[in-house]
Amino acid sequence: MSVDVLVVGAGISGIAAAQRCADAGLRVRVLDRGRRIGGRLAARTAEGHSVDLGAPYCTVSDDRFRAVAERWIERGLLREWTDTFQVGGPGGLGEAKSGPMRYGAPAGMRSLVEDLARGLAVEQRVVGPIGSGAEVDGEPARVVVLAMPGPQAERLLRDHQAELAAAADQPYGAGIAVVGRFAERTWPEFDAAFVSDLPIRWLADDGRSHGDGAPVLVAHTTQEFGAAHLDDPDAAIAPALDAMRLVLDTALEPETVFAHRWTFAQPTAGRERTFLLDPETGIGLCGDGWSERSRVEAAWLSGDDLGTAIVERLA
């Protein structure tokens, strides 16, 4: 047997699970279909600035994740951003609402996953359906981890693992991220806003979250609007820009603008447990959907919890 643990999915949850197993001395390989790791902590570079296309920040409440976050902060990979977001709508920016400290990544949130993955063997590969046991495309392992949105895991499991496929499945909402880079910052000072009554639900100043002041705005559409434009995400650009103009009450003409499609942007229902490890097949499931509420911290905890359970199983 070539490896102890095969992890499919190189987002923060899969990498956390893989790293926990590797730290315990297990032989681990990670497979991911993307050209770069990170999953839904994706980024795209616009004139030297790494734009967050997925989750733009993380919060910290769990002591284990806090220890990881503090190491990132010490090394300059993570920074305090803000504890205050505003609300917005067709009438502009409204009241400010305080909450937990949100931490941004100067090099983009994907840089955190890349840091976690140091020393791991990661291979770019699209995998086929999972068989009757712990194997991927005929390659056996003692444990196989599917670290991905529930609907994607269900597709890999449905042919030979009907019960596990049903356990994996979970409703997800779609979304489209629309990014505009501008010649200069002409909008009112703000960090981010939760938006209602418009095609976008979230608007953030990406330059402020990264701390470099880049004139970049990122909007995320509502789930309904995103689902209606999955086949043509560029068609979401004009309505999203119009919504940005209303929220910020200013003329916005980007120098460059693009859209990124998220078929599975965010789970619409949570779970009470943080992972699943099937004792009969040796197949494990983890991800941000394995939590009461989808968060970067929850995704890391899901992977770390599953990794810990795998180490206990294989020790």
C-alpha cells in the first residue's frame, strides 16, 4: 500500500486533516483538481494585488485555531482587519455593527492554506467515483478523505457508497464574486458591508482587508442571483456594479472587472458534528459544511478533528 491516507481536496479543511496525519508520521498524499491549492479560499492577482475571491477573512474563537492564527500573525501572514462592518442597501451605507475581530491576509486567504501545506505531497488530478472501499482510482489507502462541499462528495460516492453518499449530501447555495479594480479610491471609507434588497449580499474593500490600500472592491451576489447566472457569470457584472454604486453612492468605473463563479459557494444548512469517519470503509468526510455555521475556522477544525480521529484509528 503506497500511502496511509489519501486526501481528495486541498482546501483548508483537507490540508488541515492531511497535516495532522503527516505530523503523526502517517504517509499522506493530497489530490486536488485545481492548478493551485486553496479550494474556496481562492485568489486572483490583479496588478500585483492578490484579490480574495472566496472567504475574505477569518474569525477566531477556538483555542486550537487561535494557536495557528497567532503563528500566522507573528509571521505577517495574517493581520487584524476590523471588528466593525456596516449595513448597506439601495439607500447607501447605513449603520455600523460591531462583532468579533476579523482577520485578513495580506497575500490573500489562500496563502494560509499554502502555508499549512508545506511539506505535503499535493498532486493535481481529477478523480473518478470512489469504489467499494478506501481507494481512489484503484489506488488503495488505509483511509480516504473527501474534503469538499457535500454535493461534490455525494457525486463521488453515489455509485458504490449509497448510504455514505446520502450522509455527505448537503444543500449549498451558489454565488458569483465580482471584482473591480479602479484607478483610485473614490468611495467613502468603509471596510465591508452586509447588503440587502440588491443583487449583492456583501461588499468589501479588498485593499483595506489586505492592508495595502489597493483600489479594489469585491462583491458577492445573493444565492438566488448567483444561481440564475451560473451559466454566464459575466452577465452578473453590470448588475453587481450598479449595486456597488448604489451602496457607495458614488460613480464607479473600473479599469478592470471580472467575475468568478461559485457553484457551491456556501452551505445553507449546518451540521451538529465536525466530521464523519466511516468505520467500515475507512472513508472520511470533512469541510466547512461540517459545522453549525460555515466559517474558515470551522473548516480548519473539521479537518483537524478528522485528522485526529484518523491518527487514533491507524495508530
